[in-house]
Amino acid sequence: MKKISSNIILIILLLTVVGIFAYSYLSSTFNEQSIKAIDIQFIDENAISKSNTQDYFLLSPTDKTQLSQTLATITKVDLNTQQITHQYDMSISNRWGFLRKYTVFFTDNTTVFLEDGQSNVYKVEEPSFFYSHDGFHHIYAEFFKPSLLITLNEAPIQFNIVDEYWSYKKLNGQWRTQVYDHNGDALIDNSIPISSSDDKLEVHTDKEPDKSYLKIVDVATGNIVSEEQVELNQLPFPHINGHFSYELTLDWTDETKSYVGKTVFNISVLLDLPEKFVFSKQRLIQGDMLEVSVYYVGNTEDILFEQSIYNEFQWYKQNGLIRGYIPTNYNTKPGKYQIKYGNRKKGTEFTQQIEVEAYRYRIQHLTIDEKIDEETRNDAGYEEFNKFFTPVRKQSEPDRYYTEDFIMPTQGLLTSEFGQTRYVNGAPTWSRHSGLDIASPLGTEVKATNRGKVVLTKSLILTGNTMVIDHGQGLFSVYYHMHEGLVHVGEIVERGQKIGIVGSTGFSTGPHLHFTMSYYMTNIEPGFLIVGQPITLPLQISYFN
């Protein structure tokens, strides 16, 4: 009996030793084959309270290899002089359920340190695991997807996210891309009412995008009202009232910031603004042209507009904006004019005073070869001119072809101003000079002053090789005496495009370009469209150099 008891005791002791050995071995084995998972808890910036979330990650074979290699590079150091930026509690578990706990520190120079349960601190020489694993994503907080807030008069409004993605660069050089699926999101159908032109619709984000592109669609017609890059501190309003869909695309494309992304969102806007009349000027010099723009009036028939400066006034409507023009020149009587305007439908009525100031036009004396005079300024020349040239300026496209400012059509020396009274070989001419004469060497290129449609290109007895371009809404440019025209009737020419070369054809004293701008048949001073004032002989150096 004693012998059996001794054997039992020996077995128990042996099992105990084996158990202790196995426990010690298993609890201390954390290599690539034995580690299973990590538990990571982020500690806030104050290192006082912990976040409410705790992330548990099963390790992939790649993770196991990388973590094992990382832990093999640690060296014992002193942490006292380091500036901590992020702190985590990390538990590594092996396949037998045993844990090894560390505190993980990230410093301001992105160095990683570990502290074990005995307060030993180690520097991680190869920290790629900590740079790449999602459990430590807080270290990239400044690269995260930007916050987005849209406000109307500083009050938040709802919007629909249409599409978005975000990607940021980790410290190991790899990019982490986040894609978001919003197809299943419930659409917000609240229309934002805009009732004042002073209303401020703006977008707030903590990361300024590299491009902000807005497309406004008229919900009733499906037509695109406008497409343009915009400033986020004030989204623009269309020129007409109605229900609109604002689709705004924000792009972050500068990879040097270690993040790129895109967000597309939609806002439903209900615009109901009072009518607005904008006069381009209140004071005109003879030769200038007044532009009147009308916003938030649906039909031109509803507009009240009475004036006595120009008898053939008419409205044009393009992309919801209504425009009208009042040209002046040497035939316009100087003085003060009252314009009555308003909305017949709403019964509103206002007045605007416009002053037309006299301009002192110069007198010019020309001497020209009598043979050239006889061959060009004759009955056949005037009859041909009235047959082919005059009619083309009586009809214009209702939409503007151009969106940019006008430019000088050629380089050279100004020899004649707009509106001059002329004497040819001592005899007065029956009309004022209709444009600018620019002397240039034969063959100098002639460029289109702006985008438009060629409506005449013909060799005429009086004006030589002549071209007329319709820029839309009644505005024309005219080019005389060219050696050769290089474009054809019906062509759309672009601003600055070469359309001909300087010559001396027709009634001409030498190589030069005669350049006229007109509103239909009313000739106007080209300088007001190009440089904002008359182009004159004393100041020509400012315009031709």
C-alpha cells in the first residue's frame, strides 16, 4: 500500500513539473508560429482617459511575420527625453490564450517605443508594423477624410453625398484607400429656400480642396444652368428663380500633403429672389455702350423698361440672364436721360439716370492719290458696299459667342481715331470715321478680336478685302483693306485666331487695318470694349506695345 502511494506521489510530482514547464513555455512563447491576435486600445492626447472603443485583430500570416520581425529589433533605452504624440495599450495573445502586454508610444519624430509590464522601455528599430497596421490609424488623423459642413446664413443644412473616396499615405510609403458606398443611403429631399441675394450659402471643410467645381441643374427642365470652379465661402446663385440641383465636386489632388480624395455632394435649392437690374455704368462718353442686365425675371414681357437714348433697344436671354444694350456714338445727343424700369407683373417701378457726356472728336486731313480715290469712292463702290456689307450687320445671333474680353486685332501705329471728321484732298467726307486705322507692314497678321461667327468675307471696291464677325447679341467687328482673308463665311473663329493679313486694298493710303466695332449698324469706339476708354493718338503707345 505504501509502495502504491509513493508511485502516485511521484506521478503527481512529475505531472506538476511537466505542467509548470509547459505553462512557462507556452506563456512565454510569442514567435511567428505562436502569436494569434492583438488587442489595441488608443489613449487620448492627454494620456488620462482611454477611448471607448477597443480593437481586436486576428493576425494574418503577413502580420505575424512583420510583428515578429519588428519585436526582434527592440533595444532597451530611456524614454524620458521623448515627446509623446500618441499612446496605445497593446496586448499580444498567442494560440494558447496567454497575453503579453505593452504600452506603445509614438513620438514627434515618428519613432516608436514599447514599455513592458516591468516598466522596461525599448526602442523599436524597425517600426513598419506599427506604421502600417490599422489598429494604429490614429497617428494619421491629420490625413483623414475632411469634415464637411454646409450652411445657409451660418445655419447647417442637409445634403446628399453622391460619391466619395479618400486615400492617405502611411509612414511606410504605402497608400491606404477608403471607398464609400452611398447607393443605399436614403436621399434627403429637403429644398433649401433662398429668398435674398444677401443669403450666404457656403461650404466648410478642415482641408481646403485643390479644386471646387459646381454644376447647377434646373430641376424643371434638366438643363445645365452653369458649370464653373467656385469659391466655397459663397456658392453662386443662378440668374433666374426656380428649383435647382447643386452638384459640387471637391478634389484633393496634391500628393505632397500625403492625402488625396474626392467628394461629390448634392444640395436642393429653391431660389425665389426679387428682380434685380444692373446698369454697367451711370455715365457714358459718346462712343461707349451701356449694358443692362436683368436677374430673376422669367419673361422679357414682364420687364418695364423705357428710355430715349437708343430707339431700337431689345432684350436677349441666355442661360436665364436677360441683357440689353444701349450704344452711343457721335450722333448721340449729350445730356442726362431718365430710364424707367421695373417688373410689370409685380407692379414695381424705379428710375435710373444715365448721363451721356460729349467727346471732342478730332479733325483729320488726308491726301490720297486721285486715281485711287476715283477707282474706289464711286457709285459702283457705294452700291456694292450697300448690297453686300450693310445687310450683314442687321441680324445677329441671340446668344453671345464670347466669354472673354476683347483684344486688339493687330500691332502697329494708330493713324486715325474713331469718330474723326475727315477731309480728303481738301473736301469734307459725308460720314465720320467709323473705327481705328492701324498702320502695319504688309503681311502683318490680323487676329479676331474675340470669338464669333464670320458673316462676310469679300473683296469690295470701297473697302478692299473686308471681313465681318458676328459676336452675338448685336455686336460685330469689322476688318477693312486686308491683303488676304484666311477664314470663310460660317466659320466660328476663336479669340486671337489669325483671320487675315494687313494690306492696302480699296480706298487706302498704304498698308493698314481699318478696325470697327458696332452694335448692329451703330458704330462704337473699340477702345471701350478693349481697354475701357477711347484709343487715341497721344496714348497709343499704351495699346500697341
